[in-house]
Amino acid sequence: MRAVRLKRWQLVLAFAVAAALMLTLAVVAVSAFLLIFPAVLVGGLIWRFLAYWRGESASRAGRSGGDQVIDAEYVILSHRERGEPSARDADRDGR
């Protein structure tokens, strides 16, 4: 394997490009946060205000119908009860 030797100015240029890319990414992330965070905060405050105005508690504003309990009995059906051939039946039939 052949080693590649870079000149000093090439290393400085590569470092400068990498630093510029990282700084650009940081600026974009911070500006996106500064735009999105206030919008979400204002939206949440409006949501709570509308819930309070309608007479709902703020914690139940996102739920529809409140708490519901579903009670059921479960039965496990065999392959024969479902009308499907089981793996054992398929081996016997040669399928």
C-alpha cells in the first residue's frame, strides 16, 4: 500500500474546509431551533388557552372520550377450528 503525503498547504486547506462545514452546520441547526422552538411554544400555549376556554382541563385536551376500559375474553383457536390445515396435516397430505 502506498502512503499519500500531503503538503502543508493542502492540510491547512482541508482543515479550513472541515471547520467551515462544521460552523455552517452549527449555524443552520441553531437557526432552525430558533425558528421552530417559538412556533411550537406558541402553538402549545394556544392549545392550552383554547382548552381552558372550552372548559376542558389542559391535561385532557388531547384525549377524546376520556379513559376507557375494554374488557374481553380471549380464545385460542386451533387450525381445525379456523379451517386451515396445520403443518402436520400438510406433511401428511404431501403438500
